Amino acid sequence: MFRLPREGETFPTRCVIEAPVGEGSEEREITVHFRILPARRFAELAREGDAALLVELIGGWEHVCDAAGEPLPCDAENVAAATELPYFTLGVIRGYQDRFAPVKNFRGLPGY
């Protein structure tokens, strides 16, 4: 059975952020609660920039902390600030695409 998501419903998704550490990087795992946006709205927001898109897509997060290691509330201001870090944006967009990209579910046309 296919069910359309309810308005405001979010979907927890594992995202891997490759955070810089010294001369290298380390993978940091976070959970992002994504909202599903209609394709047209997604495209409109993507044209406005990363901050506009992710503020709308992210309905919550876990394991995101400030510089002192304290949990960071998920609000529009903090999401927009996080999008200033290219590695955060890349990891979150990659997590969204891995979870919701239609190509992932493509099995070929019936009869082929």
C-alpha cells in the first residue's frame, strides 16, 4: 500500500557529515528529520540557495552540537548557520537524496 505523507510529517534519516579534523576529516553521523516537499517547491527553494532549501526540508535533527559540544536546537537560524559549512550541506543533501531519490527505487519498466 502506498500512503501519501501527512502534512508536517517528518522522516528520520541518517546523514554522514565528513567534518574536517586536523589535516584530514572524520565521518560524523547525525539524524535529520526531513519533510517531504512537492517537487516544484523543492526546485523553487533550491534556486534560492542552500539555506532556504534546508530550512524548509529539515524539521528536526539529533547529534548536532555547538562548538562547545552542547546540543544545538533545530531552528531556522541554526539550520541556516549550519548551511554556511559546505561539508554539512553536502552531507545533509546527500542523505536526503540517498533516502528519497526516485532512481533508487527504479527497477525497470514492466515486462523488461
